[in-house]
Amino acid sequence: MFKISKYLLIVLLFSGINNLFAQITGSTQMKSWTVDGITRKALVYIPNLATTQDAPIIFLFHGHGGNMETMLQTHDFRTLWPEAILVVPQGLNTPGGLVDRQGRFSGWQQNQGDMQDRDIHFFDQILDSLKSNFHVDTNRVFVTGHSNGGSFAYLLWAMRGNKIAAVASSAGLSFQIKIPLSPKPVMQIMGTKDPLVKPAWQKMEINLLKKLNSCSDNAEMLNKNVFLYPSKTNTPVEVYIHDKGHIYPQESLQSVVDFFKSCN
């Protein structure tokens, strides 16, 4: 009977681990697209496996006045879900809903038709190019963002809901969106000390989402921060509550990944 030496077994084991690691690691690059005559940019992480098998996608949108570099650095989904494509787009100067009414800082449109839907078209072009060049799981396209970026995630839900599997919004609101939302799994990340997007407003948002998704009023506590409202239509609402201000807390990222992975 053939016997494998301990040394050979160790070599084979580490070889297998290295091969697996090589499959799930990837590279992050700055990519650009011409959208409606304007050059748009995003930081894009492509896992190696996306060249051979379908990979999920996470779109991550910064808040008003933010930028893609800081958003990627502080919300690195690459380490938590290295098998997923991660797209962190850069917004253009945009009038804000609560601050910067003059539009001196970067942000995202907040309603259908704003600035000729330039940001919706940007999303479309990024997604189409990824589908053309890589293996993409079109049933697992997720969007998340903070504040203005979180509200834009809701707008994408309203305008591109057929392309999106689930949404996770940090301090985002959908109150002003003119297009009705259709039921879809969603997570709202809420700070109890948020001075800008008031907790009372976010609680109203959560109640609207629960009604939309035919959710129970009785929450299941998944951990000290996360509350799950089961849905009759398999479109649950999860609420992540933290005791901080107007931030997208890094400690919530694992819960966001777990939520996205549960949306099959």
C-alpha cells in the first residue's frame, strides 16, 4: 500500500491552501468610463475567481462630500468577502438635500431625472462592463452606501430593482423618491446619536420598509446590534443599531456581508 510521508502531506496541504488563496484573492484598480460625455471613475476589486466562475458584486457609495479612496479604506469588504467583486464609485459635485445646497462637493442624485440621471447611467455602464468582461452572478448584485450614498442605494432599488438582489443603507432615506419601491430584502443601519439624519426619521423609514415587505412586528435579535423582521414574502428587513452618530460603522460590515450572503 502506498504511503504518503508527513512531509509530502504537508506540502500537498499547503499547496491546496495556496491554490485556494490564489483563487479568492484579486487586484484593485482604478477604472474609468465615459458616461453621457463625462469621464467617471471607480475603484474596482476583481477576485481572481471572477475570470472562471460567477462572482457576486457589491456596489459601495460614499456619502456627500466623500470620496472613493476613503470609502474603500474604511469599508474594506474585500477582506470580509474576498470572493465578491467590489465597486466603489466616485460621485460628482452635487447639490445636497440637507447640506451643501450649492453643490460644491461630491455626491449622488436623489431622485429620478436629477442631472439627467447621470448616476443611474453610471451604475448601468459599470454593471454592463463587468458582465461583459468577467463572470458575474447577476442574481447577487448588492448595493450599499452611507447617508447620501445610502439614499442613492434606495434610488437604485426604485429605478433598477430588477438588477439588484438586496440593499444595505446606512443613514439613508427613501422618503423623497417618487417611484414606489417593490419588496426586496433590505438592511437599515441607524445611529441612535445621528445629528443629521435623525433617528426618528430612520425609524419612520424602517416602519415603511416593514410594511412594504410584509414583515412581522416582532423582531428576532441576531446579536446585540442586529434585529431581523421576518417577511411573508421572503423579503426580510434587518436593522443594525449602533450608539454613534452620522457614520457607517466599520463594525457593521460583517453583519452587512452576512445579510447579503443570506439573500439567495
